[in-house]
Amino acid sequence: MGMDSDTLFFAAGICATALALTMLSVWLQNRMDRFLIGWMLGMMLLGGGVVIYSTIPLHIESITAFGFLLQTAGFVAVYIAARLFVGKPVQWRPTIMLATGLSLPIVILIATGLNGVGIAVYNLVAAALIVMTARLYWNARREAPVSIVAITILYLLTAVSFLLCGFVLLHAHSWTLEARPDNWAENLNAIMAIAGITGIGALSIGLNQSRVARRHRIEARTDPLTGILNRRALLDSLALDKLQPTDAVIVFDLDSFKSINDRYGHHTGDRILCQFALELRNNLRQADLAARMGGEEFVMVIRQASVPASISMAERIRSSFKAQPVQTGAGPVICTASAGIAITLASDEGFESVFLRADAALYRAKNNGRDRVMTELQVVA
């Protein structure tokens, strides 16, 4: 069998189907990545449609039309997958209407004998969908510039090959075809389809694996309940960027938290912990750190902070947290927090020594009535 356009398109269809199976296997290991499902469906639809186009004679209009319906739906699915990949919402009703509106003219033209016009329209529609997909990736290139720019280029080159196929048919006034088009544009399109499917597929899988690895790194550093740093991540960060003189360490502890858990349940307790973590995040500056050390104990590291500034921040967090009761079926639950503050000295050997002084100040705040902030030297009501 020679390497004519039919052979190339058949190879492209098999390549798309193989990539769909690869995407399925990757998704089964990372089911959070829904864009893989869109890509898998898109490749299956495109692969099936291309195989039909390359093997079924054009005069069997119903099957030919069905093949192009599959291909158009495949490009829509790939576009949806791109939206999911870059984090954009998918509005399903308009998307279904778009897919229907694009497919119907192609199917009707081919089914009624104007297959040349139908195929030309298909090529133009495919080019438009591919350009729309490329634009989504281009706008998200900051995530992985080299890979995403390469994906964008492959999409655009593929779109150009579809445009050329459509223009060649229209320029030749090929309104009705007895056989599949066989010209330089079709051959170029088939080659670009194979290159685009393999290249974009490989790059997409690579990007997904990078995301998975990055997600695992974040999960290892993040408290799963509150979303702020965990103890290990805080210590790792301070190992890289050590405390400097005048950096403040504030240790917070939620007052009577065990009794709240016992009375209202752990679900309410979890909501309270999340609310307090949100207060910490809302008061962080760019270089500051906040972490949950365990249970109901939290730590903030405030860079280059005076004693009054540290007291002001701790008081702001304490009073704001107290002023936002958690609503439950048994009524509002008000929880308070106590805090201890220590300022890093030149003589401190590291975080642990500053933390111990702040922790001692916290316990003095607890012993002096709770719901208050205490420094190493004084109590602030």
C-alpha cells in the first residue's frame, strides 16, 4: 500500500485511537484531571471519524456524514478539554448548541450529495475550533512556557492545514466528489494530523505529569483541613530563609477547643479551624508565613516586625475571629484565641528558641484568662 492520503489518514485515525487509550490509562491514575476525559473522548471520536473517512467510499453518504459528525464532535471535545485544562468553566448548554450548529450543516450537505461543499465546510469549522483551542493554551502559557507554546504552535499549524484543504476544494469548485480529495493540501493535512496528535498528546501527558508532581509537592506541604502550611513545610521554609533579628513569631491557640468539639461535634470544630486559618491568610504579607502546627495550635512568622506591629496584627486576628461566630443547628458558636509573641534576637540560634519563648508567652496568656495577646514582657488585654 502506498503512502497516499488515504493511508496517511488511516494512520492518523489509528494514532488518535491509541492516544485515547493512553489518555484513559493516565486518567485512571489521576482521576482529578478531568481534561484527560475530554481529550480521550475527542481522540476516540476523531480516530473513529478519520478511519471511516479513509476506508468508506464517499458515495455511501449516510456513513460518510456520520464519520464527519464524529470528527466535528471530536474537535469540540478537544476544545472542552482545553478549557478544563486551563481552568475555565464549561457551559454545557451553549457548548452542545455550538456542536450541533457546527455539525448539522456538514451532515446535511454530505447526506444530500454536496459532499465537496460539506467537506470544505468541515475543514473550515475544524480550523476554527483548533484555533480556539490554541488560543486557550496560549493564554495559559505562563504555567509551562516551552511546552504550552509548542502545543500552541502545533495546533496552529494543524489549523492551517485544514484551512488549506477547505480553500483548495472551494477554489476548484469541487461541489460534488466521486472520490476522496487527493491533492497536496490533503497530504499535508494528513501529515500534520499525525504530527499534531503525537506531539500534542506527548506534551499534554508531560504537562499533566508535571501538574501531578506539583500537586503532590503542595499536598506534602499543606495542612489538608485548613489549606495553610503544615509544621514540616514551615520548618523547611525557615531552613531556607532563616529568621532574622526583629522577625516576630506569634503562636496562637484556640481557647477551650476540646470542649467545643465535645459539645458541637468535630464538624463544627473543623469549620472553626478553617475560619481561623482564613483569618491568618487574610493578614499575611508576601514574605510572612502561617502554619498549623497541630490540633488547634497555629504559628505566624512576621518578617521585620516591631513589637507594637506584632501586637497589632495578633490583636486584629484575635478580635476578628471572635467577632465571627460559627452558625450551627444548636445556635451560634463563639470561639476565642490566645496568642504569645516573641521577637527574634541576634543571640537566637534558630526558630526553635524563638518559638519556645512565644509558646511560653501563650501559656501566660492562657493562665491570665484566655482571649488575649501576650508578649514576652507584657499582657495586652
